[in-house]
Amino acid sequence: DTAVSQTPKYLVTQMGNDKSIKCEQNLGHDTMYWYKQDSKKFLKIMFSYNNKELIINETVPNRFSPKSPDKAHLNLHINSLELGDSAVYFCASSQEDRIQETQYFGPGTRLLVL
Amino acid sequence: AQSVTQLGSHVSVSEGALVLLRCNYSSSVPPYLFWYVQYPNQGLQLLLKYTSAATLVKGINGFEAEFKKSETSFHLTKPSAHMSDAAEYFCAVTLGGGYQKVTFGTGTKLQVIP
């Protein structure tokens, strides 16, 4: 069974469209994260949720809106997609939001905006 | 503020040779340090982490890292490289503050030459 899963794996879309990426974890973790990895492999945190509450919100455009319907899911909705949004988006989870916790990553969603 | 610097975006070693991937951190308080590995088209996977216990940390797949406060370093080593070690390696740091906000380095791509 996949611990952290993301759908879709690949997403190709036009500028201006709205798209969503879904993430689910079956590890029973309390905390979930979204990361963006750019073309140079630089990985930067976007959001973090603990027990469905937002605890980290980095300087991400308002076009990005995370939603956590329950502890096992953290979805990412992106409005008005731009070329610069092209990247690999990773979802991750950890048991708690304590600093020494290991994060478990999903396989990534490769977003290409044309 | 916290940061990590990985020296060398690409490292090539021969199969069977020593692997040394360098990571230096910047932190005003004692940090927690991690090494993650990313295989092609996959998410990140934890190799090992330092959480202020033993300074020499052993991880999976024969990797280990030593925390050296005087040098602000957390270099990753493996005595003998295998072809399967070819991947991207990320050093990461996080600090206290009540919740986990991990800062990743820019990554080092390890190539293993047969």
C-alpha cells in the first residue's frame, strides 16, 4: 500500500486554467505538507497543516489554496495558472509537527503549464 | 534564520569508491539535520537524521553522517558506492519553534561510474 499518494502524477494544462492536485496519506499522521520543486531541483515548503489546521503558509501567491477535508487528505487548488507554476509538487506527511519528525513524501505531481 | 549549503551540485565516484557529500548549516540555535535521497521520478526518502543524540548517525543503505558543531557540518559518507546509490541527495535543517519548518539544500546529484 502506498503511504503517501498524489493524483494526478502528470498534469499538462494551459495558462489561465484552474487545477487541483490531491494528496492522501494512510499512515495515520497528523501533519501534512505541500512542497514545490523547481527545474533546478530546489525544494521549498508552501504549506503545512496539522490536524486540518494551517500552521505554515509561506509566501505563496493567493492563487494557491490548500484544503484539508480531514487529517488524511491535503489538496492543493491552483487558480489562473501561470508559466512559472510549472514544477513538481510534492505532498508529505509526518506523525506530528515536532521538529525532529521524519517526513514521508509522495511521488510528486509534475505540472507543466503551456 | 536557518540554511544549509551543499557543496557540489554534481559528484561522480567510481563503483566501490568512497562517497562524500558535503553539507554545511547555518543556525543560531542547535539544529536538527536530515539527509534525504530522491531517486529519479520519485519523492524524497529519509536516509538519516541528527536530533542532538549521538553525533555520528547511521542511516539506511550503509550511509552515515557526522555532526560537527565546530565546523557547522553534517557531511554524508558511504565507504563503498553501489550503482544503486545514483540519485539526488538533499541536506535539510530545521530548528525549534513549536512546529517543523524544514529548509532544504539545493541538492547534490551523485553519479556512480561502473
